[in-house]
Amino acid sequence: MAFTAARVTSLSDTDRDRLINDSLEKINAGSTFPFKEGLTDDQKKTTFKKWTQAYLLDGYAFGISKDGLLVSLFVGKIEDDVFKSLYAFFGKDSNGSRSYLYDSNWHNALKGFLQSQPSFFTHYETINVDDSPLQSYHQNIIDQGKY
């Protein structure tokens, strides 16, 4: 299995919808994204499409592919020399799994990409909702010494 990371400036509807659909189960299971109470899944998807498109045009995005399938997308903005990851989508791989998130090769692809971007930013910051699954994941990865 090979991981590659690259800047994303456009996204096919198929990739975008797959990433959103794969992420929605985690979003609905916790407080990963702060949606207004009572939004339907279709309203959440519409909001995601709008935000993603806006940041692809006026922000910065990059993704990680596993064997050619885009499995992770980080979308955000650059302020001074800091990339602020506002939204992250973690799709399922071709085996229907997200176990790649614990694979050192995935983390190495992420680190390598971040280190290769000094003309855009020198620091990376992820914006997490307190006590969210994403915040717990990031803390676990830090505790393991992967970053």
C-alpha cells in the first residue's frame, strides 16, 4: 500500500461526496463539527459542499491518497505562516476501513507533505472541537510520539 500527499485545488463530486458520506457517521456520533441543532444529514452535506468549495477556491487544501484513492482531505486557511486546518475528512479506504489513520506510512506521508510546504506555511495547526473524537485522536497520536 502506497500513500501519497499533495495539494488539492479541485475535487471531483464523486470524491467530495464519498468523503462527506464516510465522515458523516463520525460527525453524527460525536461533536466533531458544530452544526446547529436539528439539521438533517442532507442539510449537513449541503453545508459541507459549500465550505469545501469555498476553501478550495480561497483557502488551502491537501489530501492523502492510499493506492490512488483519496482517503483524507484537510481544508483550511493560511494565516501568516500557519496552516489552520478547519475541516478534515477521513474517508474509508478500498477495504472499507479507516485503519490507515494508525499506519506510520500515512503519518509519514502527512509529515513529509507538511515539511515540503515552507513557501506556503511553516506551522500546522488543527482546530478541534473540545472533547471531540478528532481532538482525542490527535492527542493520542501526539502521545505516541508521531508528531
